[in-house]
Amino acid sequence: MKPIALNKIYNDLLNCYGKQYWWPGDTGFEIAIGAILTQSVSWRNVETAISTLKSKGLLEPELLNLKSAEEIAPLIRSTGYYNQKAKKVKNFLNWLHGYNFSFDCLKKIESSGLRDELLSINGIGPETADSILLYALSKQFFVIDAYTRRLFARIGIISGTERYSEIQDLFHKNFNGTIQDYNEYHALIVIHAKDVCKKRSICSKCCLKDFCKANIIYLDDSARSEKISKKD
DNA sequence: ACCCAGGGTCATA
DNA sequence: TATGACCATGGG
């Protein structure tokens, strides 16, 4: 593959949509909870839950930690899988307690070891871990989500069946950017995907046309396979 | 009435 | 290692 492609796509997206200043959230804790709650659900559903937690003053780790999973579950109902997610939040809080609920303390830990610790928490997989690392702890890890996988598979840089770690390695090795660029890149991929999804065709600015033969960059999974089977 | 959304775990082959 | 079932609400 051509390493320059990852940088060019980033520049194109940045020129079209501008900086996103992610993650939406005021504190590291809010970002981490949001990362858990957004698993396989639209961000809209997460906002409701975040707002509920905030209105009850529970978006503080020490205070939320006083609540049981049974008490947390109804508060995050809108995010779906709420019983499981309540347990995941508790698991995260238990781990966080070991560091006095201090994100400043977490930031001092060596990155690789910190990632391993996050992955050892039941309910936190690679994407959630990397979201927390990048957006809540300012660690340089590229976040690979379903949008990233689909977009770059559609462009032809990956097949789409690669493992998470393979795709992440590809970005780590071939994308030349700072931690702020990592931050923006993932955000821009999500913004672009939502834009395309809304238009049901190309993005509103067609910013990736250089990579797009059929003038269609990304559709949802069903539409995408339809287009690909017709094309090839 | 369907489909999917900023995943992860566990059981099975 | 690699699929499949399961978790469950809300908007299109």
C-alpha cells in the first residue's frame, strides 16, 4: 500500500470538515463512561444517559462508585444492553478505584501497560480501550471502529476482514501524525460516515473523490455489498 | 415491520 | 482462529 494515502485521506477530510475537537465530554471520566456506553449504539442514545447521570450529579467517579449495577442500569436504559453495560461501568470503576479515581494518576502510567490493564477489564475491548486512551488520557493509539473498517475497505486499502490489531498497526506505521492528528482523524472518519449515511450517497463535499471510482465512498453494509457485487 | 447504531463476551468446532 | 448467539433501546 502507499503510505501517503493515509495522510492524504486525513488531509482531505480535515480540509472538508475542519477540526472536530473530540471527544464530546467535559472530563476524562465522562469520556470513559461515554466510550463504554456507546458500544454498538448510536451516540444519540448515549447523550440521553450522559445527561441523566449528569443531572443526578453521578458523573463523578467517587459518587457513581457508591451506586450498584442495579441502580445504574435504569439510568442508562437508553443505551441498550443496559444490564451488561451497568456491570461494565462497575468493573471500570473498581479498577479506577485502585488509582484513587485519578485520571492524572493514570496518565503517568506507561502506555502499553496501561492499555493491557484496560483490556483486562471485563467489558472493555480494543476499541473502547483505545477511545479511553486517546481521548481521556491523551495516549497515542489509533481507534479502529466499524466506520474506519468499512471506509478503508471501500477505498481498497484493506479487505475489511483483518483483525483489529492489524488495522491499527497499519495506521500506526503508515500514518504520519501527532496525537492531535490521531484524535482528529478518527473523529473525521465518524463525521464523514454520518454525513454520507445521511445523504445516502457521497459525502456532502465529496472530499474523498480521488479515492472513489464509482463516486460512492461509503454506504451501510447492505448497500455497500450491493454496489460492490454490481461493480465487480 | 424491518434494520442498524462510534462493541464485547462467551460457548462451540 | 473463527464464527454465532446474546445483550436491548431508539430512530430511520
